[in-house]
Amino acid sequence: MLRWLFERRDSALTAEVDLTPSGTYELRVVPHWDVSRAVVEPFGGPVDALQRHAEIAKQLREVGWTRIY
């Protein structure tokens, strides 16, 4: 549904919102250097999930991450 890739120095991470097969939404933040440290937040609807994605994207930019796509 929505996937943004961020980079900082030699690191990258993905922040994404996706619809699950059960009809709920998940926000996932996946650090590419250690995918086992991925964080998943469930949401009942898209608005809350997208708002949370926007919050996380803002926080990432504030600490020096750049959205590359």
C-alpha cells in the first residue's frame, strides 16, 4: 500500500504500511542491516496506520535519515 525507503550513511531501512490477508493493516519498519529487528505495529484501519507512518517518517528525517523512494 505504501513503502518508503530511507538511507543514512551506509544504512537503509524500509517503513511500510500494508493490508494483511485478514483485513487489518500493519506498519512495518525494517532495518536492512538486521531484518530480525523489524518492528510491526497492527492497526484496524488505514488512517491510523498511515498517520503512524507519517510520525515515524518525520522522526527519521529529524535524526538525519533521507527518503530515497
